[in-house]
Amino acid sequence: MSNFLIDDRMQDLRGLGPEDIIQLGLLCEQQLKVKQSIACFNYLTHSPPDFVDKVSWWLKIAPTLEQSGKFDIAKKMYKLVLERNSENVEAMKNLGRLYHQEDTSQENQDRAIRYLERAVALDKGNTQSWYLLGCSYLSRQFLFKAHEAFQQAIYRDQKNVDCWASLGALNVKMKRYKEAQNSYDTAIKLDRRRVESWVNLGNLMRQLGQIPKAIDSFKVASNLDPSNAEVQKYLRELIDASDGQ
């Protein structure tokens, strides 16, 4: 987009949809037009359409900003929601999820736990909040608390594959290998095309010295994702080890 078109569109942000404003802000950022980029995102934060209340606007726009990588602005919007309504569970859950992101600049597990504990206290029936809380507890090595949170999530949604897979990983960490196998088996029954579940089961079988079962699991994973180099490597190593016995 030329500088003329950018400047022209900046003249009337009210005539643009929120997704267009986000894209314009990102484009300005790429072209080092810092003031214009900030203006776009400030407009999104402070100037919802007249027919939309600000809380609804922030909750609608923040996920789109997340998808565009503007995590700090998304967090600001969720926090603005909580300033208006300190018991908004959706904002708490999303803040917890953002702060939980491991190995990113957003990661702050203690903050994630605080928001998610508040979320489940206000809405005990929210599976996703319990699941995210379990993930954050696990990141902080609060293993028994993580176990309880995952169990709470599964109690509310027994078909949630993510919950079963995470519970399996936690049971491995707690050396509860039979329970871990049961969790992975359940995850596989719920979604047999999920490569991660087969890999997790294969790694567990390998750890327990059950090489034939580990090979079977990695073969399924390999068939589901032939381009996965890590799966192919593990499968070759297991087959070589089996042949050498």
C-alpha cells in the first residue's frame, strides 16, 4: 500500500472495520510509521462504535489482536474489561491464557494462576479455565494442584482430548505410569488422528521398556504424519534397538 493510500485511510478510521484497522496498524508498524500505528491501536482501544458498549467491543477485538501478535494491546483490553467489571470470567480466562504462554515474552505463570484461580472461583463449570489452570500449575511444578485442576476439567468435559493428554503427561511426571497410559489411551480413543497422543504413548512405552508397543505407536504416528522427522528418528532408533536384541 502506498504512503498516499495509508495517509488517506488514516484520515477516516471510523469508516473502517476493526480488522481493517488492525491490518492498517500492522502495515504502518512494518513501514516504521510509529505514530500512525499507535493511532490505529489507540483508536481500537478507546473508540468503539456508538452502538456497541466498550466491554463488548474490547472482548470482540482482543482475540483478533492476539492473532495478529499484538499481545500487549490485547492484554490491555482484557484489563480494561476487568476495570469495568471485576468479575468478567472471559477476560480473566483470556488473561490467564496469555500469561501462561510458555517460552514467550508473555509468560508469567504466577499471574496466570491468579487470574485463572479467580475465573474458576467465579465459574466452576468452565472446562477451559480449569484446563488452563492445570497447565499453569504444571508449569510451576505444582503437581498435585495440576492433577486436581485437570480432573475438574475432565469431570466437566470427558471428551476433551487436551485434558486427557495433559493429564497423561502429568501422570508420567508423577511416575504414575499406569494412569498415564490410561490417559493417553483415552485421548487416542477420542481422536485417533492426533499424532501427539500416539507419540506420547510411544515415549511412555519406550520409557517402560515395552519396545514392541512403542514401535506400534510410533508407526501409527508416522503414518499420520510422514513428514515428521522426529517421529521418523524415534521409530528408526526403536526398530534398530529391537533388531539388535
